[in-house]
Amino acid sequence: MKRVLLLALCAGLSLAALTTPAPKPKGVPKAQPKPLPILGTTFHSLPAGTGRSEVEAACYRCHSADILVQQRLNEKQWTAEVEKMMRWGAVVKESDKPVMVAYLLKHFGPGNKGFQPIRTQPVH
Amino acid sequence: MLQVNGYAINAETPLELLTDYLTPNDLFFVRSHWIPRMPDLKTWRLRIDGDVEKPLTLSLTDLRKMPVSDATCVLQCAGNGRGLYEPVLPGVQWRYGAAGNAHWRGVRVRDLLTRAGVKSSAAHLHTFGSDDPPGNVPPFHRSLELTKAMDDALLAYEMNGAPLPPLHGAPLRLVVPGWAGDHWMKWVVRLSPQAEPAKGFYMDTAYRYPLSPGAPGVSFKPEEMKPVTELSVKSNITTAPKKARAGKPVTIRGFAFSGAPGIARVEISTDDGDTWKAATLDPRHDPFAWRLWSYSWTPARPGRVQLLARATDSRGAVQPREPVWNQSGYLYNGWHGVTIEVTA
């Protein structure tokens, strides 16, 4: 009985939608789905916080933030990563290392579960 | 595509789109260590030196005049599935889609090295791309055993019937059937047979895999590791409904591949691996290509049901429930499952 009532309601709503179309709002462009970005043109940004500017200055010379924001590393792992990048040429003052590791650990530590890749167009 | 890094470009294919025997070029995953420089094809040359009688310098036109060879086979990033490992590991957090199957066309490495007169002293083929990084960032220089290179490796200038796309290594990339993507050098400009393997970060530290399994989370010592070579047997489910009705059949689809030339079977379990039933293998197959499969499942009763897939390869290797944990997160091949909500 409930299902019949539900169907009737749905049918009624559909019919109403067909016979009395909602007036088109004037001056408001029809919403278009936003086209997906082209691969390699849009990047994740880093969250605000102490250490962000040091991380941006050191890391962005060679890679986007995407590779940072997907990590879930503990302090030992982040320290190893920062030191590896320093060996590879990242310009980091020794005195900035603790603030950078603290920033990376706070935002992209083991509890960082929310990473979503950026959905892009196929690669034409 | 699912961009996991924008600069340098790294992107995986959404798993639900990996349903074709040949993965379209525009959906094929992209793995880059560094930013490539697109060469001027008029001046581009491939150099062959090292332990050879006659060092060669070849243009693309020279290469295209050589006998053509081809292969249809899987390319999978060694790190595909790294993001699924527990405990978690640093690096690109690939999940399922850093793999694809393509038709590659080009010249045999064997033909090139024979023409150059490779010496018997050579045991390793050193491979060099043009994507050299700046500063102290280690270059992605690699080597693979000469026996494998001479056996079935190609230098491909075509992918799925089109000129090799820039992001996939134009004008020339190595194709190493059955082996992980770290051997498939892109933007190749130099091959050099030598007596010893290459050295450096991407040989001595990265792309190494345990000789035998250990405990998850416990790092292996260097002497307990060897280079990543062959792919591990695995299957993934690409297509499955989220909901089904009891008594009504639904179709599950996926792919399976291995470092062995063929896939012997794919099986499905609905009881957490206690019992397995055979899926139907698609007739299309080539050595080291992936095998598409399908499975018709009729749920018996309402409830949430997990379907697991596992593959067995032509050498008898069976996909394990859990992969071999390793500190770089390579060759993930644990069982892949989907959960389906069955209603009355």
C-alpha cells in the first residue's frame, strides 16, 4: 500500500513538473557543469599554518603540493623525506627544518585520510 | 584521469574505466619522475655505445627502416597499489589505476644490439632518457639484465597504432614484457651494454624488493633485497553493481595479469576466500598482456556480500590475500574485493 502511494505521489509530481514548468529566472545563466581541468594545470594548495611558507619555498621549485597532501607519514618518515630532499638540492635552512617537519606532520601525518586525486580530462 | 601529482605529471586511470583489452592512450596512466624535454625530431638521435664493436647513432628514420616488431602487453608502475599498503609508506599514493594494456610497435632491442655488435663482456643494458633533473636530484638512469633485453624487449615508437605520445616517452620508450614499469625507460636517447649494472639511487635504493617475505612494517636490509623485475600475479574488479536483487544474476568484470606470460584462471569468492568459483576468461590474450574476465553471480539471499577476485598465472602462482609488505610499496597484489548490497 505504501509503495502504491509513493508511486502515485511520484507520478503526480512528474506530471506537475511537465504541465507547469518552473519559470526561467531572467539574467541568470544556465548552470553548466564545470569542465574538468587539463592534466598538470591544477594543483592542490597547502593549508594555512606555521611552516607553510617555508615548505612552499623549498618544495615548489621542483614539484607541486599534490605529492605532499596525499602523504600520511609519521615524524621519523617526514624528517627522512625532508633530509632526502635537502641532499637532492632543496634549499632549506637547517633552522627551518623543525618548523617544516612540524607543519608536514600536523597536516599530512598518519591521520590524514582525506586525500582525493584531482579528476582531470583524458590526456588528448 | 586521477591526477596524483600535477608537476611532475603523475596520474592514474579510474579503475572503472579499465574495461578494454587495449587501454586507450588518452586514458593510460602517466608516471614521470621529472619533467621531460620534448626533442626536435629532426635532430633527435639514439646513441648505442658501451661494450659494442660498432657504436651507433640512429635517427628515427633509421629506426623506422629496421624490421618492425610488436607486442601487446601490460605496463604497470612498480608502485601501483602503494596507497593500499599498511603500514603506510611515503611516495605517490597509487591505488589501482597505474596499469594498462597496450599494443606497442617498434624495433627489437636484440636487432639493435646485434647490429652494434654487442660484446660477450656485456651483461647489463644501461638505459638513459632525456629527462635529466636539476641539481643533485638523482637522474633516472637504470639497467636491466642483457638476457631479458635481448629476449623480448622492444624500443617502441608506436602505442595502440598512434605515434608514441609525449607523456609516454616520445619518440622512443623501452617495452619490457612482464616486467614492472621502472624498466620501461621513456624518452630513450642512449643504450649502453656494460659488464656491471647501473649504480645510483634508482638502482641501489629505489626499485628493490625483498628476497623473501618479512613482517609488515619491518624494513629490509639492502642485502635482503633485489631489483624489482617481474610483475606479481593480480586481478582487479573493474565493473560491479553496488546493489543486486536476490535471485537475479549480475555480471562482475575485471582484468588479471602477471609476470608470467599467461593467466590460467580467475576465481571469485563470496565467503572471504573459503571457496572459489571460476570466472570466464575473455578469449583475447597475448603473452604478458592482461586477460579480461567476467563472472555471473546470482545472489541467494539479501544482505551485504563481499566478492573477492584472485588470479592464478600460467606458472601456477596464486594471488595472495595480502601482498609482501616492502618499504617502498612495490608490486601490491592483495585480493581485491567489492561489496554488493543484496535486497529481496
